[in-house]
Amino acid sequence: MENWSERLESSSEILRRQAVRVPLPDVEAERSFHQNMMRIAAAGDRKSELLDDPDVPLTDVYEDELAEMRRSFEHRLQHVAGENYYDIATAYLEDDRDDWVGALAAYYLECYYRLQERYTVDEQIFFLMILRYPNCFTVNLSFLTGDFGPEGVRYESTKHVEADLDEQDKQQLYGDCQRSQHEAAKYLREKTDCIREAVPDPDTTPFEQRRYGGFVHITGRNGATFNEILESVSPDPDRFNGEPSTPGLVDEGPEAKRAKQEFLTDAKVEL
């Protein structure tokens, strides 16, 4: 990934403020989309359970989540571009190809690379928004710097506290961190249903009730403090005209811009 990192410094500007738009031409495509979203919701449930377990360090919780996201991106890359996704993404960034396969490979590989730094780089914010429209859905992934607003939940990690404490203070810190993680677990348990509500089962839900839906998930760390926001989002019904024939990159959309303004302050988009 070192060569890819160097390449991004000069080439990834074309991927900023972009989202992936994927057609939903039939019920089978909707079923696949629904199943993928249920896996995301289940991962949120698992994260809440791990946060609530006092025997599981917070670092392990995030490693578990990161491993799942890595598998997801590798699956997307191989599904879009096959085993040679790295060469295809590189060719796109070097203007040796100009097609949706190369664009999506470059987008997903950039996100995959950024995830490697997600829990080691301080003050980096990960932004995910998924929106359902009548004939397609969009996935917007952004990496930002900035601050969180008052929404969502904050919780602390003893592993990231840089201080020389005596035994009594260590016990106090541990108890405070456990309470904050318990509150974070409760928050996630209450919020993961917004993912399920955004993409209901096409086999049991009338089309008129599943035409629009969406959610945003924002996470980040500042020192020992972690932030989490998971909220429903209403897609703009006037965003797209016509039906897409193939997947491709589109502008991030007004919904993502509004969410960044609503939930974050002084946000600067890195990707």
C-alpha cells in the first residue's frame, strides 16, 4: 500500500466529495441490497454488545469492526474489478482508463487504504451515508477532520489516556470509561433499527413504502474520547433524473452536505 499512498497525494483529488450510485433494476437487486444493509445493522448490534462487555477492551471492539469493514471493502473491490483491482484502480488514477469499473475500484481502494489509519490517526472522522431512491442507491464515504457537535454519544477509552495515575485514579478512570461505554452501547442498540427501517425487506414491504430511505453513521476519535452518530436521513426526491444503466460515481449530494453541517463543526474533507 506504500506506492498507493504516494499516488494518492497527487491523484485522489478526483475522488473528493463523490459517492457511488448503484442501480436497483429489479427485486433481486433490492434483495441483495437489503441483505447487505441487514449485515451492517447486525454489525452495529455486535458492536453494542462488545461495548457493553467490561471484559472486552475498547481497542478490541474497534479492531473487530475494522476487520469486518476490511472484508466488506475487499468483497466490493473483487466484485467490481476482480482480483486485479489494484492495477485497475491505478490505471484509472493515471488516466489510462476512464470507465465506471476503474472509477469504483479507485474509490473503494482509497477508502480501504484510509481505513488502515482510522484508529491510529487522531482526530480523523469517518462518514458513511447510504441512501435509497426508487431505482438506485448511493454510498457516500468520506474521511474528514474537525469536531463533533452535541448530537450522538461520546465515550472514553482507558487505553488511549496518556497520564501517570496512581491506583485510585486508575480505578476511577476505569469506572468512568465503563459507564461511558455502557451509554454508547445503549445508544447503538436504540439506533441500529434506523438502518433496518431505511431498507426494508422488498418481499414484505410494498414498493411505495420502500422507495426512499437512508441513514448516516459518523465515528471519530480525539485522544481518549470516541464519538458516534447514527441517524436516519431523508433522501432528496429531486436529486436524480432517469434510471442509471451502470454503477458509477456521482456528486456526494445535498443530503451529505447537510449532514456534515448539522453534525460536525469546522469539518474539512480529506476524501
